Amino acid sequence: METQNNEQTPDKIEFENRIDLKELQEHVFLIKKQLKKVIVGQKDMLDLLLVALLSDGHVLIEGVPGVAKTITAKLLSKTIAVNFSRIQFTPDLMPSDILGTSVYNLQTTEFEFKKGPIFSNMILIDEINRAPAKTQAALFEVMEEKQVTIDGKTYKMEEPFVVLATQNPIEQEGTYRLPEAQLDRFLFKINVDYPNAEEEFDIILKEQALINTTKISKIETVISASKIIEFRGLVNQITIEENLLKYIANIVVNTRSNSFLYLGASPRASIAILGASKAFAAIEGRDFVTPEDIKKATIPVLQHRVIVTPEREMEGLTSKQIIEQIIEAVEIPR
């Protein structure tokens, strides 16, 4: 009996981190707590937004109108002590409306650069697919290199710099398809679904409780910009074994040889999965990546980077379904 009492089978294997992630976890909890004051459900969207923030990536949020895409982005920016800009994309929007323009100063008799709304820390681009190709192209440099070049002079963005863009997948009139090169610059594409009946009831209850108040006023700032940058440094230090790097490479390479896909993912996708899986591990309090972290990151990283062949698209097959098949087919490292 004595032997049996001494035997313990813990539910979790205890391990000691080489990197202290407690503060990071605490701040992630605080941000989620603030967002949940207003946002009902949408757990996956909140998790992916925080992972993107920690892994220094931009996010494309796709969903029908009214599923809290825009308000979530606004509320997230409120939880962080950073500058926030919202840009409403329209068909008549010009690149200078986003980046800024040179204005002649009569007093100094010189041209002065007036910065556009892109010069901020967190930028919400609403209905990104409503602007024409010329305006979309204006975002290429700033999203990839975090700088803007105007009249031969380069202006650096202040860190952290995150673009959160929304688009409606249903409406086609007055919209422009995003170029593949621009889609590739988004770390994640998040698909936002309708809430279920219980969540819908909670949404109405919370709206009814907003007497003489606004959603944004309920949110408190809980983290500084410098902390975000510090936490990104910790995420970069997360360990990943070489066999897991091969696992990522095998998944991405398989998208290029899959007969159901017209276009596979680029090496930028492999790097994106690597960074996102490290952030998933950090949020879980681990200083090492597991295959599960990679699986969590793969679909939101890849689904907007690959193109389904016309034949399979006509059959109703989606990029998400094909990526799921690829993940199942690739052997998990042991």
C-alpha cells in the first residue's frame, strides 16, 4: 500500500523554462480579459491577433458585415499604449491619401512632407479590397520593409507597426481582388464566422447593458509599446528542433506539388509559420515549439497564399480543406 501511495502520475509533465514567459502570459491574459468585456466568442480570432502582434505580423480579417471585425481591431489597439489610425478604403482613394504628400511651404520656400495616416503604430484598413491596384501597391513597401519612400527620401515606421485589414468575402461590386504579392505580406488570414445562438444572445445582452456608454470606453490600456517589443524579443528566443524545421519545410513544399493547387506557398510562408508557432508556444508558457504549435499556425498562414485550381474550386473545394489534407499527409516528427 505504501508503494502505491508514493506513486504519482501527474497530469502534466513539469519542465523548467530557460526563458521566463510569466510576464508575457500575464499580459496576454490581461488583453484578452479587456477584449472579452465587449467581444463575445471569437476565441480563434483573438488568439491569432495576439500571436500576430507577438510575431510582428500583419493580419487580414475576412467576414461578412457585422461580425465584429472592425470593432475588435479598434479595441485591441485601445489595450496597448500606441498610436492608432483607421483608413477607410474607397475606389477613389489615392496612394498619397495613405502615405502622405509633399506640400510647398510659402514661408520657407521649400517642400515639406506631410505624413499620411499610415504613420502610426496600429493601422486598421477597413474594406481593403475597395481600393484600386495603384493604391494597393502603395502598401507593398511599408508592409514588408516598414518604411515609406517619397521623393527619394525614406521614412521609417515607429515600432511596433501592425496593419490589420478587413474585407467582405461576399460583396463583389466596387471591389478589387488583392494582388498575390500583397496577400503574401499578411502573416495570417482570419476567417470570422457568424456567432451561434448562445453567443448571439450574449451579444444582445451586452449591447442592452451599454446604457449611456460606448464599447471603447469599457476597454483599459494594459500594456505599453515597449513591452510588446520586449515580448517579441522573447518569442524570437523560443527553441525549435531541426526536425520540426524540416516538418514546416515539408508542409510548404507539398503545397507546390499538390495537384489541387494552381499556386503553392513561397518561402515567406515557411518563415511565417516558424514565427507564429514560436508565439503560440510562448502564449502557452513553453520555451520550445511542438508539432501542435506548427499545426495551429499552418492554416491561417497558408490559406490566403495558395490558389485552388479552377476545376477543384468549381467542385467546392477550399484552400483550407486542401491544406488540412496536406497536414494529414505529412509525417509528424517524433
